[in-house]
Amino acid sequence: MDQNIKTYVNQIVKELQCDKSEKAEIAEEMIQHLELLKDEYIEQGLSESEAVQQALASFGDKNTLKEGLQSSMFPGYKIYSNGVKIAFYLYSFIILWNLLFQRIIGRIIDHGSFNRYFWYPENTNSFFSIEVWKLNSNLIPFKSISGYIVEREHYNLDIILHNTLGNILIFVPLGILLPILFKKYRSFAKLLISVVGMTCAIEIGQFFLQIGQFDIDDVILNVSGALIGYAFFKGLTVISKQTKWKLLKRIIAL
């Protein structure tokens, strides 16, 4: 492959907003077209270097092609990108407000009154008491979830749904927005590690601020919600990729 062709194609493809596999496919398609053009000019009597230059010139301006490709892949990409960023910031604020800030403000206002988020046994008011830690934490996976199922007659339905389904649904958007905004989170392993870290940080923060109990089941449910969102993102990616590739083949062939 001629180095000039390779450089020309790389300069067009490297800044496109798509994943590596899509970029590789686009680059391969463009190179094939350029090689065919080069061969045609060689058959017309040009030298190989002259044929390459003529093929590149006839193929078009790099910036124009890049804009055309990006537009065909995703019309209104800038509007979409800004919309996703706003949605992510808004979602992050809602999560932090509901799980941390609102509770902190509530505890400051209700200082000295009953704390419904954090419990103390009658015989102690020391945060560092082992009894307090046992009462306000659960490190056994699925203990709380199974409790809602086995002892469901002791709980209102809204409480069960809030503490199970609610904990799943609230993190579904995270699994969608993170990989859209940050390419590194398109890796399942990186997304999983990050979401586990985030949810654990929130649970630990609630515990030490005494605005919530640490429950490993909350972490499991939150992470499950994020993974459902990630699966939805991957499904959309497959559909989008198929649609974009049909459009790209048309525009490259022009």
C-alpha cells in the first residue's frame, strides 16, 4: 500500500466519532477505492507516484470528506453530543441530590430529631460501636433481597419496589450515558469496575455520613441496572452500525 494513500485515509478517519472497528472498516473501504483509482491512472500511462497524486486529488478534499462522512454517519452530531452531555450532568445531579445532598440537608435541618436513615441501639449512641455497624450494614449478598421476597407480607409494596426495582432503574441511564460520552467505558470490564466503585463510594459515603445504611444488595442492584443500560447501549450500537455502514458505502462510492 502506498504511504501517501495510507496517510491521506488516516487523516480523514482518525477524527471520526465512531469506534475502532468502524474506523478500520471505513479506512479499508476508502483504500480499496483509492487503489482502484490509482490502477486506472496507471493504465492511462501515468507513473505510480503520479497516479497516486491524481487519485488523491480526484477523491476529494480531506476536510470535506471527513465532514461528509461524519454527517452521513450521524446527522446533527454536535446537537446530539451536547444533548447527551447535558443529560449526563442532569442525571448525575439527580443521583447525587437524591442519594447524598438531599439527605445531608435534611439531617442538618432535623438535627437532634429521629434519624430515619441510620439507627442506633438503645444501649449505645457511639458511631464506632460494633453493634451500630452491624445494625446499619449488610455484607451478605442477596440477604435484603431475599428478605423482601420471603417476608413480603411485612412490607408495603411501594417499599419493596423502591428498594429493589427502584435501585435497578435508577442506574440504567448510567450504563447508557457513560459509554456514549467516554470511549473507555465501551469496554465491559472498565464499565463494570467503575460502576462498582461508584456505587460502593455512595454506599460508604451514606454510611459514614449517617444518612444511609451500607447494603451490599444495593450495590448489586445498582450495578445490575447499569449493566442493563450497557446492554441497551450495545444493542443500539449494533443497529446504528449497520445503518451507518450502508450510508458510508454509498458516500465513499460517490
